[in-house]
Amino acid sequence: MVDPGTGTDAVLDLLIEGERVTALAARVEPPRGATVFDATGLLVLPGFVDMHTHSDFTLQHDPDALSRLHQGVTTDVTGNCGFSPFPLPPSSIGFGSFFSSRLDRGFADLASYAEHLESIGTGVNVAPLVGLGAVREHVVGSAPRPPSDDAVAAMRRLVADGLEQGAFGVSSGLVYTPGRFAAADELRRVIAPLRGTGRFYATHLRDERDGLVASVAEAISTAEGAGVDLQISHHKALGKANWGRTETTLAMVDEANERGAVEVAVDYYPYTSGSTGVSSLLPPGSLDGGWRLLRERAREGAERLRLLRHLDGAAQFRPDEIIVGRSGTRPEASGRALPEYAADLGRDAVDVLLELILAEGESLTMTVPAASRDDLARVSAHPAAMHGSDGWLMTAEQARHEHPRNLASTAEVLAPALLGRAPLDRAVAHLATVPARRLRLAGRGTLQPGAFADIAVADPARAARFADRAATEYAYPDLMRWVFVNGEPAIDNFRPTGRRAGKVLRAA
């Protein structure tokens, strides 16, 4: 049993009764009729709390959540990067579609979304955030204009309603439409209801490339101005010219924490590549009139030339850096490097990229280079750091053309520790203890008696195979012999049981 939160690191027996751990000792006599799981030689850990996911857009169609359970994840924090399926008007069908093109509809509020999930059951617990992109979409729409005072008040009410219904905080995505149109002053005013609640503001920074330092400064200033704690999402420095700047930004985090007005933390995923929607490559203002107008303007003439020039030299990723995600209109392009695919067609990569963007809009993702190994090591070693996969739910087959973090992010953190290549207590703390504390999840992220029985049982003997697997191998990592969610076995001897014991959690 390893539980960094309590300092437990010992060979012990653990008793589960109902939803809770009721005993943890050198010897626990099994009650009559008890089921005994022999974990000799295995590692029993608190169930993992994934600090940064987008599972809220896929749980409706994948409620068993196998890609989370196979990783030992028992709680997903959703609503990140400004995206949540609530509060959305019925007209916002395409919102967040690159997470899932199958999102049927938005929900008016957290209460109705939670009621829907509870009616179908979920394999994992859900700790929701309110996406400020959804809030802005609800009140202002996708327009780039600044909101009126009345609109700011309306957005603030939606935030307050989400907190009242149990949201753990709010999030912004300042590179996505419509979040990119929110100025710092607007954000401070809209997140004001968080003050004094102990809940936090998470942000996908306005710029993770050349403007990284300024964007971190803006995020800290916004949080301190509003008097709320800050979570910097998937912290990294994009582009070789910016590698090493996390040394500056983490010093800024330390300075803010020393001032003590708010608590600043960061999350990371254990990869040097990232994934996002291809629409994020477009120049500012391109989608002001929506996709239909963009497609009409981009057929020919000056607008098409402007887009091609931007994609060729001014976009946040170059065409030669892009691996195409799962494509619906051109399945033969799925998972391929864009230059290679374009060369097979005998065409310029920028032309092909624009065609893919116009054909598939928000739904197409790409895998791109992100952090340097040194920056990743620096961020993951920082005292304010914790793990967050930035993934969502998909089967192993669906993940074939997507980023591997969707299937194996926690295993990339845990496996090196199981092999003695990294500190085990730090790995488990980043996966379970620290995020549970950040969320103030009483009784989760720990094995102590009285805690909810969210438990991951890992097999160290399988770590070497996972570490040595081919980079192109898309399969569940299968490090977890058993996973329990609220006392129910969800993975039994590496196989899913089909039980949906997860809950929609509410903040205290």
C-alpha cells in the first residue's frame, strides 16, 4: 500500500465495506462471506484523479469510460479549457466538437447535465468545472465584441449558478473561440463569484509560444485581482525558440505563491507532443461570421490568399510539424504527417491543410510538437505540479490516429516509478494525492479508513513491457489488475466488469 497523503508505504491488508475503506492494518480478518483479492506482489494505490480532461464531451456515448479505468483513473476533472457542455443554448451544436462530433446537445446548466449522467451511470467519478467559453457562448455568442455590463452580469450569474450546483471552479481557453475574445478585465469580473469559495480558476493560457511569459503574468494578475486560486493548464513552452522559458514562468508561480494572496498550481501531461483542433491555426477573426461564411470567402481571391499565407508562416504550428488526426472526409490522411500525405497527392502541404480545415472545421484534431524534454522535466518536478492528461474517452481503435495521452498518460507517469527510474511517492502524489487536495475532495486520493474506496491495483511486472512498447502501439496499458470505484470492482483481473459506480461529485 502506497499513499503519499498519509505517508503509508507498507505491506498491509485493506478492507472495503460498501463504498468505503473501513480498515487498513498489518492483518485484517475478512468478514464472513467477504470476497478476497490477493494482491501479493502488487501495488495498491489511491485511485487516480485526472486534473485536466475533456471527458464531459464523450461520457454520454462512452459511459463505461474504459480508457480511463484501464489507466487507474477513478475521477475525471472535466470542463477544462473553457469547454463544458453547459450552460449552452440549443443552437450551440458545434461547440467543442473536436472533442466529440457526437455531442447531441448542450445542457442548460450543471444540474441538468449531472442528472443526465446519473441517469445513464458512469464508470468514473466526474468533478466538473464551468467552462467560461460556454458561458460566453450562452450570453454573447461567438462574436468578438466586448460584452456590455449587463452581459457581464449575466455571465457572472451563470458562473454563480454553476458553483451553487456544485462545480469545483471555472476554466478559460484563451486561444479558442469565443474565449479568445475575453479580455483580462472581463475575466476578473466574470470569475468574481469564486472569491471566498475555495474553488479555483483554471486557464489554457492566451499564448504558450512567444507570448508565454506575458500570458502567465496575465493569468496570475487576473487571479490575484479576482482573489481566486489559479490552475495553469498543461503548462509548457511551445516552439524551440521558447524552450527553457518555463524556468522564468515557474519562478513567477513561486513569486505569486510567496505573496500568498492566491495559490497558483500547474498541471502537465508527460509528453513532448500535444494535440488540439486544426481550427486553432486560423488567423484571429477568421471565424467571426461562422464556418459557413469562412468557407464561402475562402474559395478564392484575397481571403484565400490571406489564409494560405498565415498557415504557411504565421500560424502557431507550421505545416511540416503537423500529424493529421482522425479525418472523416479523408480517412486515408488519418494519422499521417501532413507533408507526407500532401506529397503523395502531388500538392503543396499548405493547400491540403486549408482544404482539411475547411472540410472538417472544429472536428479535426492534429498532433504537434509541444514541450522540450527539459521543460517537461522542470515542470513535472515543480512543487506546485500535478498530472492532467488533457485527454478524453475513446476506444483503443479510435485512439489509433489521436494523441496517445488519451490511453496511457497516467502509465507514462507511473511506469518509470515502478521500474525505479523515478520517485514512486512523487508519481502517486501527482496522480492522486495532489489533485484530490486541490479539489478539496474529502475522502478521495487516499487509502485511509473512512475514505471512499477508489483504488488502483497496479502490477509492477507489466511496467517493463509498457515502457518498451512501440510508439505506434495503441492499446490499453494494462498495468491495472484491479480498479475499484466507490467500492465496486470496475476492472477485475485486467478486464472491465461493466459496472458503472461513478458519481457526479459536488464541491463542498
